[in-house]
Amino acid sequence: MRQIDLGRTGIKVSELCLGTMTWGSQNTEAEGHAQMDLALERGVNFWDTAEMYPVNPVTRETAGRTEAIIGSWFAKHGGRDRVVLATKICGGNQPAVRDGALPTAASFRQAVEDSLRRLQTDWIDLYQIHWPARTHYHFRNNWDFDPRVNERVKIEALMIDLLQESAKLIAEGKIRALALSNETVWGTAKWLSLAERHGLPRVASVQNEYSLLCRQFDTDWSELSVMEDLPLMAFSPLACGILSGKYQGDVTPQGSRRSLNAALGGRMGPRTLPAAQAYLDIASRHGLDPCQMAIAFCQSRPFQTIPIVGATSVAQLANNLVTIRLSDEVLAEIAAAHRAHPQPY
């Protein structure tokens, strides 16, 4: 597994990141531990989690359980310095965490302290703001996104408060770098400009959805990513399993994510499975595993992309951690399929 630079942080990470959001709901603690064992065995030292995990569903009772499973692995195995660990603070409006309150400097610090305790570690390498504390176009909100309700003065004041608190936490050695998740181009540019103006920590990366079926990052975000050395941590590179082909024929395998979330977070619509089939056909024609092809596509982009690879079984994870490089012919066919099936959800 190649090790690459994480933007301008000076931190080296594996070219794939281990996703953990099913541990504690769809996966037991033992299964989570087995996945961490396999990840390190394969050279995947970059792991991502969040204070609200697990998902499917997110509840008050389970929030924090995924971090606790990672913490119990560290307690059992040690070797914290072998892992680059990323986690996230909720951006507000999530009832399962702090009753949905928007973040403040005080709750930002408390969230870090709580994550450190659950993770059984003294530091977090990459601390991400899970989504902006304002309306945004992620999670299918693009269909009726209205930015006019956002108040610029309040947004900038909150950003400065969180940047200032992150500077203190970095100075204390509790976090190494600050990052974003589910952010917009304007929002990220504002984080960067405020940090530069006030001499505060520069955000290091962004974690947004990206896959063959979800290509919002390809235009303005792509330019910002390249010009500002902001890597994309691509979540759902398999579109919640759609690109594996397991839902073709509109089926719902027992124990799959769709069995718990029928719409897959708004991803299942009338154009979704036909679009997926176009990519499955490309993989079949070229003798490629469709999951490996989908992940390799993310890595082929002109902006630095680190796919976050999660699974509900060790076998799935083992398959998805096989890295391949796509031929020019395959990439050309993918480009043609994208033109034929743009924005299926």
C-alpha cells in the first residue's frame, strides 16, 4: 500500500482509508477488531470515524460506540503510533449528539475530550467538522438548496471561534490538524481565508461524497482542491454498495445497508440502477472487479483523492483493499458512461 502526503500537513497516510461507520450496529466489536487487523496487515494505516457513529441508524444510545470499539482495539493491541486516526465533530442538527446543538468553542473542546476518552488515545491526527453549521447541498439537499437563509456574519464568527479553539488544542497536542467534511467551495475558501488572516490553523483536507455515481466534486471543488493542496477523502466510493452490483434487479440482500435504509440516503431512484449497470458492464468487459474499478476510478482523478473503504465483512474489505490502476481505455469508457448517465441521484 502506497504512503502519500496528506496535503500540507507533513503527515503520511495510506492511499486508502479504512471506514468504520458500521461498527457497533451492522458489525460487532469483534468484527470491527478483525477489520482493523486486516487493514494494518494490508498497510492501511489511515482510519476514519466520527463521534456520532455507528450509522444505520444513528441513535443516542449508540453514538460514540464506533470510537469505543477502536479504543478497545488500541487497549488490546497498543501501537497507536502505527495509525493515522481521523474523527469528526457533528455540525449540529443531529438529535443523537448534544440534542442537535450547533457547535461552539466549548462544545468543540468537549467533543475532542470525549473522543479521546472513547478512543483511548492522547491525540487525534485529523479532526474534522462533519458538516457545516448552516444549510448546505450535501446528502441530496442539492435539489432544493437555498443559501439565502445563511447569515454570513454569524457563520464567520463561528468559524473564527472554532479555528481559535483548534489552535489551542493543536498547541496542547490533542489534535494534529483540522479538516472539513461535507463542506462547500465557498465555505472552504472562507475557512482558508480566515485562517490566513488571523494566523490560525489551515484546514488540511475535506471529506465529501464521491463516486462514479456522485460527481459533485468535479468542477469548482476540483479546482479549489488542486490550487489549495486540499486532498479529498472520498466517502461512499461504492455508492453504499450500489456499484458492487448487489442491488441490480432492484433486490435487497438480507443484512445489506438497503435492508436498513431502503432509499440508501436518497441514492435509490429510477435512474440509479441503469447508471450502475453501465459501470458494471465496463468492469465485466475488461475482466475487472466492479468494486476495485470504482475505487481505482476515484484514485485516477486530477485532484488528490483518498477513498474511504468500509465493509460489513472481512471478505468484502479484503477485496476492496486490492489496489489497481485503470487503463486509458477503461477510463474513456467510464467518461462516456458518465455523459450518458449524469447525476443519477
